[in-house]
Amino acid sequence: MRTRRIFIKRAGLSTLALSLPFSDTLSAMNFKKEDKVLRVAIMGLGSYGNRVAEAMVNCKRAKLVGVISGTPSKIEDWKKKYSIPDKNCYNYENFDQIKDNPDIDAVYVITPNSLHKPYSIRVAKAGKHVICEKPMALNAAEGREMVAACKAAGVHLLVGYRMHFEAKTMEVVRRQRAGEFGETLFFQGLSGFRIGDPTQWRLNYELAGGGSMMDIGIYSINGARYMLGEEPLWVTAQEMKTDPVKFKENVDETITFQMGFPSGAVASCLSTYSLNNLDKFFLNGTKGFAEMQPSTGYGPIKAWTNKGPIDAEHITHQTTQMDEMAAIILDGKKPMIPVDGEEGLRDLVIVDAIYQAVKTGEKEMIA
Ligand code: NAD
């Protein structure tokens, strides 16, 4: 059997964070007045960029202070809405000059996927911390370049994995690590929505780097890893296409995939652009289970276990994410579930293996 060996390091959950009770983990979000604030410029003022900007209004440790956009009218709107000074506004041609701007600490890259790598590397070279949306890049090779560039520049590279800071998710992960479900031997991840406009960048291979797997399936990959607390050894995958006109070559509509883990656990997942409201995680162990539905949408997230519902306040995910990312960058805080470039890279290695498995029809080895 043909196999491909891909290297992945084991996930590094912070021992400190895991030893904290749930309430203390959350209270770590209560920041003190004298704490420094992370000054952020958003690049890409589209749908998600707008969502992040609105959420940041309620941040305590992160502040939107700048924009990078190719559309002057959007810059004008944002200047008024968020009181952004002229000197903190850039376009895609001149944003390297941000290196001379002492009032911006970090740039949040929220552009189509294929621009994540080149723009993140330019930001790093300008000496600013990089926050980049998922998928971090188009493939693992690009991801490695980004990690290396940020390391060379001495800046943080963080990925917009907002679920890593979501209270109910963190509580399920804490209980799994504490052994409350026994040996967790099965994970199911279902991630999908029905995509509209056939001309959008998400259906353009050059800009998206693939189809549903890059955009929404990555939540099931990432979820399997944080819910099980292990890194997969192998993947198998199968692709289905009902509309080859809308979903052109290399743009996947639906992929089912399976992952095998060192403990013997298996994950069975579905990624699709053809079904609405598909957003469910299920974790089963020898002593109990956890179920989340919705599991990765904007919330409120619902979670319950064999012992009953998990209750936690819903806070806008992007508000918590940006405050926590400020604490990571400014205070060196170690999050319970990592959000750094290595974490983004691990998912990309698995995405590569899944696409390879679709092509070969064979089991692709990852360790
Ligand atoms: P969008 O199309 O609404 O916005 C993209 C923005 O990039 C637009 O403002 C567009 O003008 C700009 N852009 C710059 N160069 C471009 C080019 N060459 N072609 C097209 N647009 C260009 O998309 P979005 O939904 O905001 O997604 C942006 C990124 O955010 C994607 O990587 C996506 O995966 C990610 N995202 C993450 C979440 C999350 O929950 N973490 C949710 C949605 C989107």
C-alpha cells in the first residue's frame, strides 16, 4: 500500500491551564485596568472583518486602531465608525510602511485564503505581530514558510481559532483531559453549510485553495484534535460531487474523512458546502459522552454530556478571542488550547493528507 509520511508534533495543551478549575480559567479573562492594550489593524474589510471589528468594540485588552483595504470608500466608513486616524489607514500597495507606525502592534489578516501567506509574511517583515484567519494558508508548505518568517522577524503568529476560547468548548476539553468520559475512543465532526453565489472567492480554487474542506471542514479536523487531545496518525477520505459546474476541479463540495489516533481512537467527519445547519461534535468515551450542537457556529454554543447540560455565559466569540490574543502577545499567556502558527500548521498537514487520500483512495499516514 502506498503511504505518505507527514510529520506532526503532538498537541501541547498548557498544563497550567488544564490544572485550573473551569471558573478560574474564565476569571483569567477579568483583566485589570492597568493592563496594556493590543493595538490592532484589520486587513480585509469584508464580511468577517466587519464582524471582528464590531466584536472588538467590547474588548478590554484589544483595540481596533487601523485598517488595510483596497477600497477607499470602505476605509472612509470605518474611519468614521471606529474613529480611526488617517495615519493608521493603508492599502495593499503601501502597507509595508506600517513598520514606521509605532501606534500599531498587530495586523489581523482577514482576506481570502490565498492571500494569507503573502500578506502575513509582509506584516511580519514590517515587524508587527500577525493574527491570521483560518485556514492559515493553502497547504502545509505555505504554513511552514509563515511560521519561519514570523520566527525570523521575532513576532507572534496566531490563528483566528475562536472556538479555542469558547467557554463550553473549554469545559468539554477540560473534562476530557480530566478523564471524566473515560477513554475517548470516538469523535464525530459534522461541518457544513449550503453555499450560495457561484462566483464568490470561496468557489475559486486560486483564491480558496480548495472547497468546503478549506473553509468549514477544517473545524472538524481542528475539533477532533482538541476534543480527543491527540494528533492523528492516518487519514482516509472520500469525495462526493452533486454539482460539478458549481464545484469545479479541485473545489470540493463534500468530503467524508476518517482519522486514526495513537490511543486507538477514531474520528469520522463530514465537510460539505451542500447542507445547512450541519454543525455537530460528538465525543464518546468508555464512561460517558459529550455532544455539542451547534459546536462551532457563532453561538450560543450548546453542549451537554451524559451528566446533563453544560452552562456557561455566551460571550461574542471574537471579543473573547481578541482579548485572549492580547494576553498571549502582551503577557505571554499560554492558552488552554494553542492558537499559534504550529497549531494552524498541524491542521494544514491534515488537510494536505485528506486531499491526497481523496486522490489515491488510500490510507495516508501522518506521523
Ligand atoms: P469576504 O469576501 O466577505 O471578505 C474578504 C475581504 O478581502 C473583502 O473585503 C475583499 O475586498 C478583500 N480582498 C482583498 N483582496 C482580495 C482579492 N484579491 N480578492 C477578493 N477579495 C479580496 O470573506 P470573509 O467571509 O470575510 O472571509 C475572509 C477570511 O476570513 C477567510 O479566510 C475566511 O476563511 C475567514 N473567516 C473566518 C471565520 C471564523 O469564524 N473564524 C468566519 C468567516 C470567515
